[in-house]
Amino acid sequence: MAIYGGFAGTEENLKERNPDPATNGTVLSGDLNGDDLLGVGGSHATRGDNCFHVVEGSGTDSVAILDGFTITGGRADGSRQYDCGGGLYNYQGSPTITNCIFKNNSAKRCGGAIHNDYHSNPTLINCAFVGNAADEGGALHNFMNSNPILTNCMFAGNSAIQDGGAMCNRSCKPIMINCTFGGNSANGTGGGIYNVDSNPSLSNCILWGNRDGGDVVTTAQIHNQGGMPVFKYCCIEDDVPGDGNVPAGEGNIDTDPLFVRDPDDGGDGWHSGDNDDFGNLHLKTGSPCIDAANTALVSQDVIDLDNDGNRFEPVPLDLDLYPRFVDEPTTPDTGKDYPPIVDIGAYEYQPDCNRNGISDACDIDCSSHDGRCDVPGCGSSGDCNHNGIPDECEPDSDNDSVPDVCEFIYGDFDLDGDVDQEDFGQLQACYSGSGETAEGGCEKADLNFDSTVDISDYKMFRNCMTGANMPADPHCIN
């Protein structure tokens, strides 16, 4: 069974749906009376009617799909089995959970949002865990060889009375890729992650600003009671940020990731009143996590997140459903593998070179209706060389509103102000023919940027040809 939310009601097929649960909100709520007060914990009187589990995934396999929902109001406060997994209870179940928000769920014992018990191996992609609480594992609790795989997941403002503010692992090996843990807390140990005889694997992840009952910042991010986590290209806070004393493993850093806004419980703890601010864990300009991960470690797109029919490519979108592989041109690539280098964390930094409040990708293309880029002002910028940077942000030495890098588009290869026979000679010299890659140095003759210099480029050049000493027309192609 596959269950999908996020429909506006006008779609004719699944691909037309916007899966972001924040857009066309589809809510699965355990608040049966609809009277939960904002900012109150699971023990509050208004939650006495709430169900033990909002969703149950026991006995399922990966073809059972839950996609596009906000799951909230679960209160697992019963006896055994009914005291774990307020949002989702999972016994020997391995469903696929995608594009979901788990918010304000609680459990008396373990797993405020999700409890995975006894060989449960769910796949979680693009999920956010916010404001959940339990005695152990405020958001996620994994028990007895339960090994979930998490990709592009975010944990903020989750709390535990004992251990594991965001996650607790007992005898498990969860895999986390491009996940962010920030502002989670535990009264005991492991404000971010608490491990007992467990060996989690974290790649391209951030653990920053998590706190526990101790005074050691490092173990507040992740605390190990047996077992040994594996870190690769992670940003992990320690007691002296930036000193380079990082966990063993390739590419790890200990420098402030520069969240847009740090989570803040208002000084009275999470779930106490309406002053909880779960922050904004996107990366600010200048973050050391930009272009600093390992592209080769990004998960395979097994669910076809972008609906392009390719399930063998790396996951192409981030938690916001923005493009995952975006280069920030002013930031040195400190990560690894082929460019563009992916960012550390659940969110890919989206450059805004003209500072108009719209990401460069959305400046260039509005994309689908009701999508992330469907905002006022989208699609108003050109991108003449298809490099993802709006034309107005490219150097323009002659101030003709045509980026220097694109002057060649108009055929003036020798930059003498006209498009004439000499320019045509350069085009002929670079002619490769359809399907054949143009030789190095002939990039300027590839007028349509398809890596070949062929009849299509000739036709574009012909439209731009003016003759000797006749000024080039900057609008000839259009």
C-alpha cells in the first residue's frame, strides 16, 4: 500500500502533486478532540484523548509508502507497546517514509516520533522531526537490530527526559546521510544522539547546538556507551570549535555551520509555553559546510524524488525539494568528488547573487506550478550560458547588459564589434558535427551549449551575422 498526501485537488496524476507537506498541508493527527494547546507537552491535560500511535508500520516492507504528510499529536502513554512511537510505531516493519514532518508527538518511554523495534529497517527520505519528546529518544528510537536509513532528514527542538534528545540507538546500525541535528536536548546524556552498543554511520551530516545534562559539548552532540560511530565529511561541534580536533574519519570539521537561525527554547525548556523557536537550519552565506561534503556519499534516488524516471542517480533534491547539487561560485570546494560538490547537512545552500530574496535557481526558472520556485518574481532572469547564475550577476565590463561570458553567443568571436567572415572562419575551424564533442578551445563556438559545434550553431550564427564594420546585434538570437 502507498499513501500519498500533498494534493491541491486539481491533479490528474501523481507527478502533478507537490509532495512538500508544508504546501498543500495533509495532516494525520492523533489529537482526537482537536484541543491540543500550542507549546504544551504530551503530559498536558488536553492530550489525554490523543491516540497512542498516529501511524503503524509493523510487518511492512519497502513497497509500503507514506509520502507527503504532517504527523502530529501522537501520545504513547499506555503500557508496553503503547508507550513508544507516538507518531509511528514499527515492529518488524521496513516502510518507506518520504516528505513527512513529525511534529509534537510524545512517548512515555521511547521514540516520541518513531519507534523502530526488532529488525525494523525503514527508509526515511526528506523528513523533518520537530518538537517531539520521550523519556529516551525524543524523536527517533531504534532497538534490537533496527537499522533505518535516513537521507536529507532534519532534527530540531526534540527532547528526552533521559538520553538521546533527537535519537537513541540500542544495538543498532542506522545510516544517516546529509542529515542535520540542531537544538535538541536531553536531561541525561546525548542531546543529539545516544548510542548503546550501536555503530551508526554518519556521512555529510551536521550535529551542532545540541545539549544534555553534562558540561561536555562534544558528547552532547553524540554520546557512545559501547559501539563506535563512523563519521565521514561531518560537521560536529566540540568544546573548542575550529581547533581542528575532529572525530576520526575523512573530511570532518568542527567549525560553526552558521545556521540562518539557531533553535531557542526561550530559556524554559522545550514544550513549556508558546515561546519555542525551532530555528532555521539552512546554511548562511559563508558557512564552512557549503561545497564541503562528499558527492559520492549521497544516497541513491531509489524513490525517484524528482519524478524523472531515474532511480539510479544520487538523490537530486534536498529537504526543501531544491536542487541538491548547486555550486556556490565564491566558496572554495573543500569537499570531495566531481563538481558541483554537495553541501554538508539536509539543506543545500541556494545562492542569491542579486539579493532579491529569491534563489538564483528560481530567478532563472519558476519550475512547476505550486513548487518551491513558484513565487512572485521567479523566472525573470536570463541564464545565457546555462551555468545556473543569473545574467545580471555575471561580469559585464562594457555595461551592455550582456555578460562578458556570453558575448560570444552573438558570434563576435574576435571581439572586434562586428560579426563577419573572420568570425565565420573561427566557427568553421571548430565545426565538429552532430553528436561529436567539440575540441578544447572551441567552447566559444558552441552557441547553444550542447557540447557540439554543428548545424544548429551555424543557424544561430547566420542570424547574428552583420558583416564587416557593422555593429553586432546583442538581441540577434532571440
